[in-house]
Amino acid sequence: MSAKQRSFWGWGTDDQALSAEHRSNIAMLLAARLQCELPEPLTAPTVGDVDLPRPRLVPPDSLADICSTTAYDRAGHTYGKAFRDVVRALRRDFRVAPDFVAFPRTEQELVRLLDWCQDERVAVMPYGGGSSVVGGVEARVTDAYRGAASIDLARLDRVLEIDRTSRAARIQAGVYGPALEDQLRPHGLTLRHFPQSFEFSSLGGWIATRSGGHYATLYTHIDDFVESLRVVTSAGVCETRRLPGSGAGPSPDRLFIGSEGVLGIITEAWMRLQDRPTLRATASTTFTNFFRAAEAVRAIAQAGLYPANLRLLDAPEAFTNGAGDGSHAVLIVGFESADHAPDARMARALELVRDHGGHVPDGAGATRKDAAGGREGAAGAWRDAFLRAPYMRDALVLSGFITDTFETAITWDRFSSFHAEVTSRVEAALTRICSGGTVTCRFTHVYPDGPAPYFTVLAPAKRGSQLEQWDEIKAVASDAVLAAGGTITHHHSVGRDHRPWYDKQRPEPYALALRAAKRALDPAGIMNPGVLIDP
């Protein structure tokens, strides 16, 4: 593979991965921190290492020019990018590889492909950027299907039309984040949706999974930006009317936003845009008490200030990300605008920080008029660590550790008890399963009625048991989240991995309606079977 080619087993591109020396140094530091023996490192696979199952069927000649059965394409479309996906790839276990990968170039080609798959009973897994961390792109299907196909929309990657007056654009669903922003930049516009997977995820994937972006308040989910959709289903093409809002019955857009490919494949969307911000202000503040900091976050969220960044990291999380020394929680507050200086909003936010016992450094929060303004210090360190985290995760897996996350949302009145219950249950599981480990917490998004806590787990692993140990830990964490009143996912979607807990959280009358929609739009049951509901 060339240096810039995407890794078929892990995150990103090979040239950005951490070196063996860097991995070794990190492993020694973590072993000392966790007071465990240094695990034996694993080795990354090559395509030649992978023993793929023979394709059970091949597409007809009429579709051959948009389909691939190469080892690289099949292996690269086998898994998403969760910890358990990387571990299975490192084990050279690609038994659930799709039989072929299709790259439709037009909606018409997609329709012909889906017609053939329906006639031949081939399961279809829509694939945006493959960044799913919940088994959402996996061909984990039963023998009821003759085969399985991964449908990669990467060739549908253009901004087709821009309405500068209304600040909206018609965009093909397969475009990746950087390419989308490159096409909007000359018009002075931005979608302003930046999930951590931004570099390797697509617009259609964001919509299908109800992706959460980087910005912590106000416009937090992709839902906020969808103006209309075009979706290919077995019952026909569904195109919703483009409107700023409507009260005409239940929203048809909402039927497909978050449907995770079980009802159809999104091919286009009109998306609401914003002017590119030019004025930014950021402040990194500290608290000796994490829960006092959470109270400050609540006050800011309920004051209607709507900061772009309102990121709270507990002391260990701040230390891990290079944003603190491990003795203080860190609260990063940021504002941005294309129209006016955010000085007044920042001043009020920092006043609320001080009111709740937070320390604000001298000069913090000054407005800067440049693209990179306000990203020095703890804020800059956190941002860099945030973007590099998936590469770090792969390095830790290669080094023999267990490291993954789980996220949720809870109302403010229950946060303190929720945090205590979830943390204690997961820490007890780490002691029992791994003889130790850490659980840290940060807020990814904040609402006037509650935060979205994001927990990170780090623990030593027994060689050859990383997957089994994590599955046991994840089950404990998921049970704890639901028992304490949270949601099984705030922004990572359901996929196949969250299904047992989603089935408990979902109201049964709604499940009946969802199954009815599945029968109506996908009568053959080929669209991403096993995700959200069973066919």
C-alpha cells in the first residue's frame, strides 16, 4: 500500500500512524500508570495475511464495472473502527467480509444494484466512510441471505447546487467532510459539522446515524442542518420537500435521519449552511472540583449564550489529553462568529465560571480575528488530542491494552448520582476482569436540560483476551447506563453492538411502527439486516 492509502484494518492512513518507538514509549508509561506488567505488543496485518472467505456469489456482468472483489476492498469494508473491530482485524479474523464491494457512480446505478440484490436476496450494508463504532457496516448476516454486499457511496461526492440567498446546498451523500468543506469554502460557507471522524466520514453517514458534531451547544446533531432528503428505497425514490420548516404531519425527513440504512440509502440532501466564522475567542479554565465545574457548565448552558465549545474534562481526562496536570478539571469555553465579536458572551460565561469557583487565567477569552485563533494552551492541546485520538487508540490496541469509550446523555438533576453509579460499576468490573484500570469522563455536548457524558476506559489486557474482556466491560457499562436512566447512545448510533440495550430503551409501540415502516420500504429485508430491528 502507498503511504497515503487508507488502512484496511485501523484508523486513517498509514503515514499518520504512531511509530513502533512511539508506541513502545506510551506502553511503558501506561504500564507504570496502571501498575501492570508491560503487555506483549501485537503486529499489524497486511492484506497478504488475511484469509478471506470465498465469495458466495458475484454480481452480473451488467454491474461488474462498479463492483470489486479485491482482497483490499473486501477486507477494508469488513469492519468499522471500534476497539472490537481493530482487535478482530489484528487477529486476522475477516470471516464476515462482504462478498463484494460496490461503488455506484450515479443514483441510477444504485437503483439497478439494489434491484438485483433484492431479486437475488443479497444483504446490503450501506457504507459512508466506514467509521462506525457500533457494528453498523458489518456483514454480520444469517444464512437466510445468498450473500452480502457493501455499498460504498464515495463516488457520489459533489456539491450539486448552492443557494447562497437561503444559505443551503444540495449535496451528494458520499462526500467526505474535508471534500465537502473544500467545495463550500469558495462561497464563504460551511456546514459547520465536525465529528471526530470528520476526515473519514460522509454526509450520508452523518445523516443515517444522527451524527453529533464537534460543537457543544445549539447545533449539536446533523438533524439541525437537514433541509430535505432524497432516499432510494425498495418502494421507490423518496424525495422530501425543501422547506425551512413544516407542520404537515410527522416529518418524513425524521423517518430517515437516524435510520442507519435499514429503510433505504440516502443519495442527496439539501443542507442548511452558515457563513464561515472569522472571529473566535477561547478560554481554558480550571476547577478543583469536577461537580462544581459541571454546575458552571449548566449555568452557561441555561444562560442562552450558546458557546461553540463547552468542553468539560475531569482531572484524569485532562491529564491524558495534555490539557491539565491531573490535579484539576478543565473547562474549555469557546465562541465564534462571522458577524460580530463574541466579547460580551465570553465575558458573561467567564463570570459564571468564577461564580462557581473556577479559575480564569489573566487574558483568557480575548477575541482573535484569524482562522486558528484561540487554540493555544490547554484548548489547543485538547483539540490536537481529540483529532489524533483514533490513531492513539490503535497504538494502544497494538500495545496490548484495552481502551474504548461509551457515551450517553442524562438530565442535570440526575447527573451526579448517574456519574457515581456508572463509574463505580465500571471500575468494579475493571478490577474483576482486568485487575485494574481507569474510567475518566468528559462532556462532549451540553444542553440546557442536561449534558452528554463521555466515558473513556483504559485497562491492561490478557494477551488473546482483549475482545472478550472488553465485551464483558461494555455489557456492564451499558447495563449501568440504562439502569441509571441514560440513553444507550447520544451520538454513536445503535448498529448491531447496541441492539440489546436499544431494544430495552425503545418503546414497544414505536417498535411496531418501525417494523411496519421496514416492511413497507424494504419488503425483502435486505437493507442492513440486524441494525435497529430485525427484518
